[in-house]
Amino acid sequence: MSLPVTDTSSGAGTRQVDTLIIGSGFAGLGAAIRLARAGKDFLVLERGHDVGGTWRDNTYPGAACDVPSNLYSYSFALNPEWTRSFSPQPEIQAYIESVADRYDVRRRIEFGCEVKSAHWNTTTHRWDVTTDHGDISARVVVSAVGALCEPSLPDITGIENFQGEIFHSARWNHDADLAGKRVAVIGTGASAIQIVPAIAGKVAHLDVYQRTAPWVMPRADREYTPVERFAFRHVPGFQRLSRALQYVTRETQVVGLAKAPVFLKPLELAARAHIRRQIRDRELRRKVTPNFQIGCKRMLISNNYYPALARPNVDLITDGIAEVTADGIVTRDGTVRKVDAIIVATGFHVTDSPTFAGIFGKDGRSLADVFDATGMQGYKGSAVAGFPNMFFLVGPNTGLGHTSMVYMIESQLNYVTDAIRTIDSHRIGTIEVREDSQSEYNRSLQDALRTSVWSNGGCASWYLDKHGNNTTLWPGFTFEFRRITKEFDLAAYRSVAAADLPPVPVTVESAPAPATPKKTRTPRKAAAK
Ligand code: NAP
């Protein structure tokens, strides 16, 4: 157990924190719970005013999960309260909040505190973190900011001049009354296909601007029966069995997605049949039929998207957008369509998140600069060479298209919790993944991805970075990731024992707190590498 060196009082001067977790979505909250259980000393910073991350922020009408409910929870906190087989956003947010309460970690989260920057200090061997609540010096930082947190706004000529309501799907303006208005939705991704059916019946007219038609499958969504809900609550193992069956069923998709895309053909036939069943108009059928292999972009599920597009008050517009004017949208064929409101459902900065620009590693370069040069590379999604004593949750190549991210997050929690345990038990002062471990790991990832539909399916997606590499998705079965993250592999890292670090010079104005408590003796052999 690490000694409590965290001083969370927000008085003058720099606060000393042992482990600083940034973010309190599924990843950051999970880290807080795991570190609390391990008896570690930590503080969570959260820029929002509640836990939940992307599920707190995405409150758009129709927001719901496309992973089955029983699979979409922490393994240590199953939720017998789910009311449907696919949960709507409010239920997921309520679940996350209830977990924070049950594990009593809210008191260790500082809400409304935004991290501005984090610099590795080569003198103190700690992270200097600047926040809007003052400065913090942290021994270890765990970045749990998530991949889907920074809305990506489209770079469309004139969009800043639009005079009506305009907002991003992840920043829904609930004060804007869309009833009876002419509304445009830009984008046809996972968010848009939930928004369109939710608002189509309320607005006077809806223009849906599609750049690329997505593959949409039927959504096997239904209310749980009272018997099922009783069984989730009272029959030992019933919910866990349901979860296991969902896990195995979903995992079979990996064969087609990552290894042999030919096995995705049955899914494509099902998606084509879905179009034929739900849309009569030939022209609309043509417009919604994708021109790339299913799975290349995230497969979407909906039973009401196509019927919404077929409504008389909805137009699917496939001519590219030329510009936005003060009161409408002009497409490249010159057509002007006036609108009162624009909903921008254009996704998130994933491979180019602005948060990367504020993290500066040991050679002074930002994570953004490092990723710009090499692509978003890391080691087991949890560490990046040049960024000592920093761990990432939902880092490079940990994303999924087919199953629950919570499973991947829990795998990373095993790894990062064990890393912190190892740092403490070996009295390590600084630890950094070795460049050769990281390069070798990425070589094997990219090799594995070569056969995937994401690389060969003929689409452009946010899975790929500007170098054309897939730096977002895990290329195999998720149980393989669970296996490689089961334990922290110290041999892949370069570490320096706390006792071997050069002493921190004491200045007259400030005397930084020691990185590790002085009283502990350091077994140098174990830590030096
Ligand atoms: P997204 O999947 O990235 O989709 C963005 C959409 O906007 C795409 O249709 C894209 O077209 C379009 N677009 C982007 N820039 C544009 C531009 N300049 N002009 C016109 N169209 C533009 O974003 P999202 O729908 O918000 O979903 C993001 C991720 O969030 C999903 O992949 C999923 O992981 C997650 N999500 C999950 C759920 C769930 O049910 N669990 C629900 C919502 C979101 P192109 O296809 O041509 O790029």
C-alpha cells in the first residue's frame, strides 16, 4: 500500500497527489474503484459536474446503447435494474451514478475541474499538472479522458455565420424547441441514426445530409419481461449466464471483422434485406445502400431509422454540402434549403484529440506532436514511450466495433492497477515503456490488422489515422487483450528506483514534496532495469 501523500486541500501553492486520474467516465470511475480497493492513494479530476463521461454528455433524443445491456456493465457490478435488452442513455447514466455511490468514490472526485496541461518535470520526476483549480504535482497520472469526448465540428464554409440554432449531437441544446421547425441533421453515423427517428415526427421538415451511407442492421431491442427481471435479481448466476452468452455471440464477429471478411457476407445480406423490408422507394433504397464492405465502418443497428427516412417530411440529401448560409444549407448542385436549426452529428476527435496537445513528455514534446509524427502508437493501449509514470485507459488500439468497451476497460484496469502495485512494491521512482517494446507491439498489431475489413473494406473511417494506420481498434478477440493485460509486465519497461533518482534541488521559494515517502527503503536490484 502506498503511503497517503495526496494533499487535496486547495490552499495556495501546488497540491501534491500520488496518483491523479483524469476523467470519471466508465474508465476513470473504474480506475478509482480499483485503486480504492487496492488501498491506493489517488484523486480524480472531472471537468463535468457528474460521473459518466460520454454517457453524461450524450443526452440527445433517442440516445441508447448498441451493445446489449447485460454486457454493458462492470463485471463487479452487474445491474439487475435494466429494463430493456438495449439500454437507453438515462438508464446507463443512472447505473454509472449508482456505481459511484455504491463504491463511495465521489468524495475522491473533484468535479468541475478541467486539466489544462500536464508536463513531465525532469527535476522532480513528477507530473506538473495545471488545472482551473490550481496546480498539482502528481507522482503518477492515469489519463481516462475517453476517445469520444471532444466533438468534431465539420469544416464547412460559412457554418459560423448560421443564424439559427446549431449544436453538436453530444452537446444537445435542450432549450431549443424543434417542434414545427425546419431542421437539418449533418451526418449519418451512430448518433444521427438515433436522432433522426426521435425528432422526425416532431419537426415540420427534416433534411438529413449523408456523406457516406452506413450499413444498418435490425435492432433486437425489447423490454425485459417481469420474469426475466425477477431472475436477474434473484436467480444466482442467471444474469451472468445471459452476459456470457451475449459475449460469446458477439465475439464470433471478430472472425469476419479482423481475420476473414468473407464471413461477414451473411451480415451484409441481412442488412440488404433490412433495406428492402423497410424502404419501398427505389431511389431511397439506392441512396441508403452503402458502397463499401459491411464492418469497414461501425455497423449500426436500428429498426426506425429507415422508416423515418421514408416519411414524407424527411429528405435524405446525398449531394455534398457546398456551404452554410445565415439561414440554410447549399449543396454542390446549387440547391438552397432553408432551415431553422442544424444538428451537427459529425462525430468526435479520436485520432487527433485536442487533449493530446496539452500533455508534454520527458523530451518536452506534446503527445499530439509524437502522435503526429508516428501515428497514435502505444503499448497495450496503456503506456506511451517518452511519457513516464503515465498510464492511459482507452488508449491506442483498444477500441471495438462489435462488443462492450467496458470489457476492454476492465482489462486495462487489471493492467494499470497492477502497474501501480508494482511501482509501489518495487519502490520505483520512474517507469517508462521501452521504445523497442512499443515498436514490436505495434508491428504485430499492424500485421494482425492487415487482413481486417477495416483496412480492406473500401471505406474511409475514423478508425484510420492520417498515415492510413488503424490506431484505434483492437485487432483480435477481446479475451486475447484480457490475457495480455492480466498482469503488468515490468520487463517491457525501463524503470529507475526512487532511491536512485537524483535528489530534487530545494529552492528558497518552494520545496517540492518528495516523490516517494522518505522512510521507505528501496530494494535497488528489483527496480533497476
Ligand atoms: P461518427 O460515427 O463519426 O459519424 C459521423 C457522421 O458525420 C458520419 O456520417 C460522417 O460521414 C459525417 N460527417 C463527418 N464530417 C462531415 C462533414 N464535414 N460533412 C458531412 N458529413 C460529415 O459519429 P457518431 O455518430 O457521433 O458516432 C461516433 C461513435 O460514437 C460511434 O462510432 C460509436 O462508437 C459511438 N456511439 C455509440 C452509440 C451506441 O449506441 N453505443 C451511439 C452513438 C455513438 P462519413 O461517414 O462520410 O465520414
